[in-house]
Amino acid sequence: SVAPEDIIGIGIGAPGPLDVEKGIINFAPNLPG
């Protein structure tokens, strides 16, 4: 467990451009399918 005062940042990774309203990834060239 981590104390809140020890957190200096939060990162989010996504494999391509996102459409946040639709909740989809528009183009993910590194993911098969």
C-alpha cells in the first residue's frame, strides 16, 4: 500500500488515438485484430 503523500503523479498509457466519448481506440497499429 502507498500513502497518498508518497504519490507524485499518475500516468495513463494508450496504444493509439482515443475517442473518449465512444470509449474506443481509433487506430491501434501495434495490436493485432
